[in-house]
Amino acid sequence: MTRLELQAKRKALVDQARAIHDLAAKEKREMTAQEITSFDKYIADSDAVKVQLDGAGGSGGGDRAKRLADAAKDLATSEGRRVPGEQPWGTPESRETNRRREVPRFVDEKGQEIRGLLLEDSVRSAAPAADLPDGIHADELSFGRFVRAAATGDWSHAQAEQRALSGSSDVGGGYLVPSVLSSDVIDLARNNSVCFKAGAITLPMTSSTLSIAKLTTDILPSWKQENQAGAFADAQFGSVKLQSRTLMALAALSIELFEDAPNIENLIEVSLGKVLALEIDRAALRGDGSASTPVGVKNAQGVTVSNLATNGLTLVYSNAYQTFSNGILTILNKNGNPNAVVIAPRTKIELDQLVNTLGDSLEPPPSWDALEKYVTNSTPINLTHGSAVTASDAILGDFSQMIVGMRMDLRIEISREAGGPTGGAFPNAQIWIRAMLRADVALAHPEFFCVLDGIL
């Protein structure tokens, strides 16, 4: 199993243990013998998965409430979430480290400051305070429990989630996932996206459009002679406009699958995070603006697109790293400082296998070593480049200059009654899920990016 699948499995086990514990607490009674057996098994299985993930031990000893709390806290920490009662930014040492970091801040057209989010900043923490019923805390809610309950109609283990709905049902007889839970899926997508890993900034959007100021020309200082006037060279400002566009994912699953698969709800959460991340990466890197998609790096005005050869270039010992060094130089010459490169899996392996005529491996230059390397299947290997039809590309850049404007309320609808032109969920005994994310991409400094086009 992959690491994400193991994390999803562990989360499902902890959620099931929590459901047993919370039910007994709600009914103000001790757990039954059967419940104790099930609870202990879920926690033990969760500890076993933890060993698979990082080799460390599990939740240790103590009473069952403490073991559950320890498991939940460790799980939240491993997923980059904050647990109830924990101070923001983690330990005092890590808070000090974050204070020393440059937190991206922007000013909109109304002069209001907007704080950008780094990858370690969760969307849930940045979203407006959730309007939840008394006695329910956001960190206690589970997306997985909500999905299973909405799909099966059994809310016995998701009573807090049911109360959090506050009447959020759709016209198709389904449910709208509360924003406090849908933000977890956004965070999962961000954690899976190579663009965010490379340093792209998430900018919360509270409306469909957002314009922010950017500096297009720096102030130019000059030396002044005595008794002579100084030369004026004003800074010039432009704007970056973000227009929220809709990314939609649709899925149909059988009711039997929900009833028979114990961790299906967590696998759905992981799957949504993966597919949304892949499409965000594709659009951010090479979206062309058609069909309401964002304009990505490759098609953005101001980005250098370097045509490596008329019919594409095969990376060999003599030219491979020189090609990337030339791309880095292009950005350096424009006062940029590239921090990362995004390539296809095929390109990564070709670079790994570079050898000279004697079979010796090629030592990469320092400029390549200094880059963070990210590999994604969102980078195609079937592009047409001259006569070649198996070309790919590589995107170099300072990814802190990539801005992803994003509405904080991912809309997820779950229905057993929705219908379409070829049938419906109700007659087919299915659960239909629709997820809609609204976002856009812009580059604050497009000249700080370079596309190496035509890699064979």
C-alpha cells in the first residue's frame, strides 16, 4: 500500500474507535464488553499501521480515552492538521521558526491586506469561523464519518456531523458537506500537488474575482553628485487578476460498496485529494485558458519558453544538464532565483540513467543540485514537437511567484436520489458524489519561470 493509502486506513481505524467511545460517552455509560473488544482492536490495528508508516510505536499505555486521544493527536500531526487544544504553529520552537519565515501578504484593489497560505498553513485554519451548533468543535468532525452516514443513512456514529449540517440539504435529496469538513479535502489536494510543494501560494478568495497589486518595475537608485539634483526613477505597479473557475469531479458508487467496505469513505477522501491535485497541477503548469481553465505557466505571457530543438531533443551525457543550466541562467538574468523544477517521470529516469561512453554516471552541476525536483504525471510525454509526437517539457521557476486563488468552500454534494440523462442514483441503488472547487492561477513574476520545451 502507498503511504497515502496507509494514512487513510489508519484514519478509518481511529474514526471507528472514536465512534464507539463517543457513543458510550453520549449515552453516559461505560462501553460494553463487545465495544471494548472492538475499540481495542481498532486502536491496536491503528498502532500496527503507524509502525508500517514510520517505524515508531503506537499510542502506548494508559486508559482507553488517553490512547484514543494520543492516536488522534499523532494522526492529526502526521496529516499536518491541528488537534483540539494545541496551540497554532506547533511547539514554541516551531512557532519561532515560522515567525522568522517570510509570510506572503498581498493587497487587493480595495487596499485590504490578504495573507497568503504556505503549504503548512491549513485551509481550515484560514477559513472563516464555522457556524457550528453549541458543543461541537470543528476539529472533532470527520469527513469520513459524514460521507458514510450520508451514503448509508445511518447517522448513529456521526451524530455530531449530522448536527453540523444545520439543514444543509440540496434539491436533489442529498447533502452539502459543511465547509469545515470540505476544507480537509482542499488541504489534502494541496498536500498532493507538486506546485504547492514547490512553493506556490494559496490566496483565499471571498468573491468570484480578486485583483492584487504587483511591482512591475523596481525603484532604480543612482549616485548623486554634490549640489546636483537626484534622478527620479519611480517604481511601477501593475495588477494580477484572479477569476475563480470551476473544477468539478463526479463519481457514482454502489450502496453495497459503502455497506461492505469498512474504509471506503476514507479512500474517497484520498481519491478526491489526488485527482483534484493532478488537475490543479496540470492547469497551473500548462493550462491554456480554454474551456474556462486557468492559464498555466507554459502559456502565460512573459514566461520564457525555450525550444530545445526543431524536432525535439534527446537528453544525453553531453547536453542534459547543460540544457537545464541554460534554463536556470535565463531566469537568473532576469533577477529571478529559481527554486524548483517539475518534470515527467520519464525525464527523471532518463537523467538517472545518463552515462558516458565508458558507462560512467554523470555528476550533476551545483545549479541542478540546488533545485527542488518534483515529478508528476501531469507533465505529458506525448506532446507534438515538430515531427516528434513523444515530446515532454520541464518547468523551472521560482514557485513562490505562483499564486493560486482559491475559494475556501469546496462544494461536495452526496445524493442517493440525483438523476441524469442516462439514469439516476435512486433506480441504480447508487451514491452520487459531486465535488466542485473554484480556483484560478496567476504568476506575480512570469519572467521568473522558464519552460524547456521538446524533451524526447
